Amino acid sequence: MKRFKQILGSSGRMIFVLILLFLTFSFAMFQGGFVSWFIFYVSVPFILYSVLLSFYPLRNLRTERVVHTPRVRSGHRFSATVTVRRAFPFPLLYTVLEEQAQSARLKVRMADTGRQLLLPGFRREFSWTYEIGEMPRGEHVLEGVTVETADFFGWVRKRQLLPARQSVLVYPNTVDMMYRPIGSSFDQGSIAAPFTLVKDTTMASGIRDYQPGDRVSWIHWKSFARTQTMRTKEFEDRQSQDLFLLDDRSPSKSFEIQVELIASILTSVVASHASVAYLSAGTPRAFFPLIQSDEQLQRALYHLAKVQDDLDRPIEAVVGQDLKQVRVSSLVYVTGSLSREMVDEIRRNVTSLSQCLCLVVREAGQSVTPEDEKNHQYARSKGFHVKVIGPENFASAFMEANRS
């Protein structure tokens, strides 16, 4: 039906142009005189151009898009150049190029910068560079470029979508955070420590040159007696922090801020040479058992770039079995709303838990309701650390948690 309307509209415009040519010719024939024939001869070039334009195939045009910002973060700008090429240099007048996207949020951002009026003339190649500020997070598909052109008076209009499908992945924005473990676990039990890695002095893995500050008990005396050179035992580094990060993807007004917080936590943990397990509770769920290297971090950030607040059930009804398999001492729970049921679910299922930090995300200026404050007090009574957090205090989340 849509295609039929397009054909009917194009035919109707062509019939209008031909009727206009017939009327001007008839007027000149019957009226005679210089003025009437002058009107006819003046209108002929415009009518002829309209007829030729109606037969000009826009579908033969080819387009190419070059993205200048291949890795974009939420809130940052996106820049690209669109180039249109054609084989036959037919003169084009008023030509509008418009980028086409699937995402509704991206269409809003492109309302002012996603269109450009050009006068290509006889050029075989013409281009257009545009920028989009404050890109929304997510995976956005650019379908192609729409070319729309018209004659001098708009009698004939032509519109064609030139396909150039390309995906643009906008990663969540991150904030530099001072990561400090909220608890440390060893084979003998759980203790509090501000360091990510500690020395296991029960197992020497080699010897090295003595450095100022090394303990006397670490000196390798047998090597000193043999070579008269101070050498120190080298010990294995053991992980002092088993961190489990739980993300609640229930619908929330502050979900975008929550995604930025999760991305910032993961980035800061990897930058601190620590490791973290990450469970994204939504529909569907996503689990990353170990995030320690840059490659593992990139996979998690790719997930965060596309994730949505799509959890359609209470989180305590979804993660019960997952929590029973957790064998960590420290858990960070990020949510937009903390409930008593979830506190009880964590306490009941994570048997090895010694430290739990609940980060309740709020937008700037959003106050805590009395009901939420009661839930926070209930969690604190169970030994949890609860912090209401916003973008303004992301950087100090773990430091303040350790002091609470």
C-alpha cells in the first residue's frame, strides 16, 4: 500500500507538470502575442527539468559513512561523514540528506543535526559531516541516508533511502573511583584489610635482591652465607579480596546512573589489579564469573552498553539459586531500591558472607522516602553497610563504605 501511494504520488506530480505544459502552450496558441509566447518559452526549461528529474534514478546513488568517533561513551559526542557518489552528473538542486536511525532516543538527539541541505549541482561526489552531542547509551543502528531532492518550484519531489547499515555502540560513562576492598578473605578466615594483595609468607617461590624495607625474617641466610650478598625470599601473592558484584536491573528512574556506577566499579577493580565476579540480574540474566583482565572487562562493558532495566519480577525471586552458589566474603549489591526481602535473601543464601555493601542509587536531588529509610535501617541491623549514592559521590563510594 505504501509503495502504491508513492507511485500514485509520483504519477500525479508528473501529470500536473504535463498539464501545466499543455496549459501554457494552449494559452500561447489561442492568445498569441509576445507576452503569451514569452511565458511559454520561459516555463519550458523548468517543466523540462521537472520531467527529466522525475526519470532520474536516485536508487543508483551510493553512499558511504565514515565514523570519526568509533568508541563513544554516554553523554559524549558522535561524529561521522556521509559521502554520496553517483555515476551520471545530472544537475541536482535542493537536496536534503538525512541520517536514518532505529533508536527513538537517538532520533531525538538527531532532530537538529541529522539533516543537511546541499546544492550538489553537477558534482559526482558530495559529502556531509555532522555531530551528535550527548549520545544516549545503547546499541544504535544507523540504517542509511535518505536523499530527497526537488525541482525549482517543488512540482516534482523524489526521495530515496540509500542503505548504509552500521551499528554504533555507546558505552556507559565511567568515573574514576578509589577502589578499596571492603573485606579480605584467607584460608584461615575473614579479616578486614585495606589491601588487594597480601604476601603468603608460608610459601616461598624464589629469591631476589634485598630492597630497603624488607623484613629481616625474609632474608635468605643460606644464600648470604654462600655469596655474601643480601638476598630476600620472594613469596606468592595471594588474593585478599573475593568480590561479588550483584546488579539489580529492576525498572528505576535512576537506572542510567546505576549502569554508570557498575561500569565505574568494574573499571576501578581491574585497574587495581583485583578481580570481581559480576551478576547482572535481569531478563535475561548475565553472569561473568571472573573479571580481571582488560579483555574480560571489555566483555562486561559491552554487556553494560546494551543492558536495559527489564527485570519483570522481584529480584529476590530471581537470584536465590545464584546466591546459594556464591562462595565469597564480600558482596556489593547495587540497586535503585533496597527491600527487606532482598536483605533476608542475601543473609540466608550467602553463607560465607562477612561484608556486604548495599549501594542504593539516586538521582541528584532525589530524597529518600521514610519507607526506604526503614529498609536501610533494617539492613544495617543485619550487619550490612548501606550507602545512598549519586553521581556526585561515586569516587568515594568504597572509601566511605570502609569508614561506615
